[in-house]
Amino acid sequence: MNRREFVAGLVALPALVRPASAEVSSIKLGKQYGLPFLPQMVMEDHKLIETHAQRLGVSRLEVGWQTMGGPGALNDGLLSGQIHFVNVASPSLATLWDKTFGSPIEVRAVCTVQSMPYVLVTRNPAVKTIADFTAADRIAVPTVKISGQAMALQMAAAKLWGFEKYDKLDEFTVTMGHPDAMQSLLTGQTVNSHFAVAPFNYYELRVPGIHKVLNSYETDGKHTNGIQVTTKAFHDANPKICMAVRAAHEEANAFIKREPKAASEIYLKLTNDKKNSADDLVKMITDPDIDYTTALANLMKHVEFMHKVGRLKRMPTSWKDMFFAEAHDLTGS
């Protein structure tokens, strides 16, 4: 979304910029594909937002869900008012906060969702590390330049070749949602590499001839993968709904840790995943690298990198600048 479209969006959204006297009666949440969004699937299946909203005095709240292939579409949906909450990675949070800072639709976070690595795999036997990629390779990421995977690739490049060459691999990246990227990788069409999230990387690595190149934790340690965000205008007009969303996330995360098999069955049902069994997913969900928690992990490390490369005009003094006040009790950094 360019600056002209963004400004036009501000003008076209009177419902967002003028808080109503009562909280809205329906909301829509956006998510992407894969296990990073398992908490939202549990929330959807168990109607946790509706339950917590009712407890807080918002009766008969209608909750809709929309799945999209990458953060670009989610970000546009949030800024246009078509979606009220989106679950994004740290680059999208920082970018949205920076772009909307000081406006009625300033974007901030309600809570974090989980920590999970991005895993880069390839079918090219000559690629052992990212240094081996050439112009003949194509790497699928959810959205070039702005997705968490795209930034993880940049951070890995900066670590290997020096900061001034952080974007050395950008020209090899292709925007593609995870399901399509996996299919393309397996068939050898369009892309031969995929910077994936669970369960896609697990499934891909079962296939002979596909191997791992990089785990994002190897570059910058454990990091937050998902963050639930909304606009200041919506938040201020609907504080109880925002509280319900936060509470629903906490309950969903606790459920996943307590009952991973039941959570796996919800994932299979809502995604129509035929490639994995519930037992397969339990192994993924309980992987030590995957942590369904609202605690922050290395969020500011990512934000600092984005500011250093010029993708952010302003640098937050701490992660709390990008979160609503009631989320300041979260732990981590």
C-alpha cells in the first residue's frame, strides 16, 4: 500500500475514526496458513472470543475469520477496515506502527501469540548454506521484503556477508503463500526453495531430495513469530472486545500446551490437511523450538534491524511503544 492509498484510506473510514458509543456487534480476524495460527484456530473452534466478550458484557458478538496467503493482504485489510484484527510477524507490526504513527488508525499490538522458527529448505543439492544460492534459485516467502521470512533471510545475509549486503538474496525471493509454495517446491515448478513455517517444513523434509538450509533461530535466537494487532481507533472504541481477544489467546495457548492432541485435531479439521495425522502434528506442536506463549522473544532485535536498514522512520524506545497499555504486563523484549 503506497502513501496515496494509505491517506485515501484514512479519509474513507469514518466508522473507524469516530468511535461509537457502544462496542461493535461483529468483528473479523485475519490469519495465514500453518501452525503459527493454531491459537486462532482453537479460538475459532471453541468460540473463545465470543465467550470472553460475553463475560465482559458484550453479548452475542459475531466473530468471522479470514485466511490469507501473506502479510501484505492482511495489512491492507486492517488499514482498509475490512479486518479488525490481524496476526502478523514483527516486520509487519513495526511497519504498520511506523506508517500509522499519530493517526487515528495507528496500529499497535494487543498481545503476542507464539514463538516459532522459520525453516528454509531446498531441493537444490548444491545449496548447503545461503552462500550457495545463485540466480538459478528461487526462494518462496509469504511476501517479499516485508514478511518475517524475508527479514530473517536479510538478517542471515547481513551476518554472513556484512550489513551492507543484507539484501543480497532479495532478488531470489518470490511471493507465495505456504500451501502454494510447498506444492511448487515438491513439483519443481517456479521455486526450488521455501522459507517455511510448521507444518510445511516438516512435510517437505520428509520428501527425498529436500533438505534444510537454515533455521532462523540460528541467526538471531528464539524469536516471536505471531503478534495480534488492531488499530487505535478500533481499540479505543471497543476495549472490551480487545480484552476478550487477549483473554482468548491466553486460553487457547494454555489449551494447546495442555491438550496438544485435541489442538491437532482442530487444526486438521479447519485446514482439511490430508498430509499429516494428529500424531504428526503433536510432534510438531511439542517441538522445543515451538512455544505457544504471549511472552515476547527478541522482538526489539528485529525492529532495530529494520530501523538500521531504513525500513522504519522512527525507532520505538521499547516494545511497549508498539503495544497497547494493557499489554505492558507481557514479559520479554
